Amino acid sequence: MALAWTDTSFNETGFVVERRIASLPTYAAVATLGPDMTGYLDQNLPAGVTYCYRVSAFNSAGMSGYTNEECATTSAAAPTAPPLSVSLNSTTLASSATMVAVVNTVGGHVASAIDAYVVLDAGGGVIFSLLADGSLVPGLTPIARGIVLQTASVPFVFPLAGAPPGNYLWMTALTSPGSLALVSPVTSTPFTVLP
């Protein structure tokens, strides 16, 4: 499930994302994120289950009120090949290297308009969204809105100078326009940055 919210607080230490199964009353925390975050991808959920989410900011004074509850059902079936994915020039890169991330789309899986997300998970709840101009912005923002997916491969070049060593993950998702209801499974492409 892809979640997005508006950060209206100015002094938060972070955010807590809570989830419940729609048929059950109790929420459980599924992620604690840093300040200024505006999105979260909840992955590896079973197909065909409706989940409800809410988010709260927190700081040293305590927790804010919760966002409005949002519910959605996970996809029931995966297509034979992912309609949106990322391929890399290498899955192990030196921090002085340049990464080429190719966003691949395959038309025909979804006949109606969709929103497309390409997200870099930097670990610790920190995510960045890839925009069509090649920039990375904090939070969850679609690379394209209301499009009918066509087959294409578009390269994006990222110099890694200054990137902290560690494990990273490119993730992709397609959602219904204007919502975060997934219309295809989330795909992921891991890579490692070495010192």
C-alpha cells in the first residue's frame, strides 16, 4: 500500500504510521519515520485484504491527533511481467560512481489511466520520489499522473558522490488516479553503495 499525507506540522520529530485490518478494530504501528516525511510504502501484504491506515506526528511534547483513516484493498493478482520497474547499470556501486537507473514501462497491463510512482528507499523510513525531470524529492510524489501506460525505457543518471554507504532500494507502483489504491504489485530493485 502506498500512503501519502501533508506535513502540516513545523516541529515534529517524526511520524508514526499505524495499520489495521478493516474487519478488526485495533491499530498497530508499522513504521516510525523521520521529520518532514510525506509518504510510506507498506509492502509484502497478502493479496485481497483491506487495510486501514492513520498517521500521527510526534515530538518531545507528545503525539498529535491522527489523520483521517484511509482504507484500501491489496491487489488480488499480479500480472505476468511488471508493468513498471527499474533496472540498474550495476547493483553494487562505489560512492564515487554514477548510477544509471532505467525506468521501464510495459503497456497493456492496465487499460485505464493510472498514477505511476518510482521511489528510492534510503532506509530508516526515508524515501525520495523520482520526478520526470530526473530530480529526487522527499516523500511520495508520482512521476506521472493520470496516464495510460505505454511501453518505454527512460534512463536517469545519478552521480553518487556523497551518498552514504549502505543498502538502498528502488521501488515502483501503479495506483488509481488521485488515490493510493494499488493497481499492480510494488516492484523493487535493491542496490548497494560501497565506501
